[in-house]
Amino acid sequence: MLKIFQTVSYALLTLFGVITVIFLLFTILPGDPAQMMLGQNESKEQIAIVNKKYGFDQPLSTQYAWYLNDLSPLSFHSTNKDHFTFFSEEKYNGVKFFNLGTTQVVLKYPYLRESFQKNGKQVIEVISETLPNTILLAISAISIAMLLGILMGIISALYKNTWIDRTLQIISTIGMSVPSFFSSILFAWVFGFILHKYTHLNMTGSLYEVDDFGNGSYIQLKNLMLPAIVLGIRPLAVVTQLMRNSLLEVLSQDYIRTARAKGLSPFQVIWKHAIKNSLNPVITAISGWFASMLAGAVFVEYIFGWNGIGKEIVDALNTSDLPIIMGAVIVIASLFILINISVDLIYRLLDPRIRV
């Protein structure tokens, strides 16, 4: 129980560090946030109004405190309607607890503020529209990597030092070496352009496509195939190597020799005893890759036109939409931390020695 508490404490400290770095990094960048929101042709009076409304005219320490207050589920808000921290149900989507003088204590969802370029649309709405697409892409990619990687690793270990083993090793080495942006371009060109009449796959496309006859949007799952395969290539190579090495190590253990001496068939030895104990490093690697995919899918999503959070970050960088960039990074970091905590708990269940 103490170790779980320590893990959660470290996770919260890590998230706090990420928030601090992100805030300072994008706050000290050259450029006026109010100017970014209004454009280049607005008057100084309008810029001053925006600076006051959003607190951009306050000292850096005050802006930082307000930013933490926006992100915190339990936050403090002014009762003055002209103040930046005045509580609004439409803005913060929360409930009031009680008052402390001129300050209200509020329980709410973390507020990631509003987009500079999307007509004041809340960042959380933008992320909620794109993050599910990225999660679907990451789950599909890691599923491909896990299923094929474990199978290839088992085959490679069972046929150690044969031409099958060497071939799989070469394939996994190439998979780890090729950058994802190059794989994306190559796969899109080969399977989406050259072989299009055979594969019927498109070079670009997202999960939802608009019907040409005005009947709304519809799901196009075939657009998921190429980006999922490309995104899964590198973790597939890693899982193959890890599964092979882990299985070879387990097969050399005394209890495996004892199981064989008892007359168990090779299939029973591999399936019931060896594979389960070989999965610990694989699970750790898969969790790390799944978390990193949420951030690393930027190039893949952008090249394939997949409407995920990675593509949204690139678009926000092109338009200097700082709230979306900051909010997306914080959400990805939070998911990364949650995934690692979940994997740590699963790891403890699989290996009782870690619970001590």
C-alpha cells in the first residue's frame, strides 16, 4: 500500500513538473497572446481589453497561480464579475462549494482555457473531438504489434540460430531503424497510390468522412489500416526482440527442465509455464509504447490526414494556438502517467515478488 502511495505521489509531482515547464515555456516565448487571438489589424484598445479579460496583463507569478487554479479540480474564484477568475458555469462546468469572503470554492473539471483561433472554442472540446481518434489508432497499432510481435518472438526463440530466427531478427532490426515519417510516406505511396486499385486504400483519410450527397458523415475503417500498421512497426520490432530474449531466458530455468522431466509435452511446457513468465518485460514495453504513441503519432497522423490529437497539435503550431498546444501536451502527459501507474499495478499482480 505504501509503494502504491509513493507511486501516485511521484506521478502527481511529475505532472506538476510538466505543467510548470509547459506554462513557462509558452509564456516566455516572444509574441503577444492577445495579438494572436485578435489578429494583426486590431486596435490597442481591443488588445488591452483582451489582456485584462484573460489576465495576460498580470505578473508571471499571478498568471501561473491562475493557470494552476484553472487546472485544479478544487479551485478558488472571485465573486467579482469583472475579475478573470469569476466563476461561470458555462466556462468552468462545475459546482460551487462555499464562500470565503469574496472568494468562492468550486469543484470543477480541469479547465484548459479557450482556443485562440477557433472562435473561442474550449480546448477540452477540441481535444475530446480528436483524442478518441488517436486512442483508436494507438490501440490498433499496439494490438498489431503485440499479437504479431509475441508470435514472431516465440517462433524466433523456438528456432534459435536457424534461418527463420535470422530472418525475423533482420526484419525486427529494420523495423526499429526506419523512422515513422519515412514509413508513413512509403506505405501511403505504395499501398495508397501505386497499388490503390488492388488495395482500395487511400493515401489520406480519417475515421469519419463526409458523404458526397449531403447525408452527413460516415465511418471509414479502411482509413485506419495504413496508419495503424505504420505506427505499429517499431513496437512490433521491439516486442519481437523482447519476447525472443525473455523466452530463451525462461526456457533455461530449472523449473522448465523439471516440467520436461515430468513428461509434459513441448506445447504444455511452452504454453503453460514459459510464455506466462516471459510476458513481464513485454507488458512493460507495450505500456511504454502505447503511452508514447499518443505523443508520437504526430507525423503519422499528419501524413495520413488522420484527424487525431497529433495532427491537431501540428495545426495549432502552424497557427500559434498556444492553449491547444499546452492543453494537448498536458492531457497526453496525464494519460502517459495513468498508463504507467496501471501497468505498475498489473506488473505487481503478475509477479508477486514485486509486492514485497
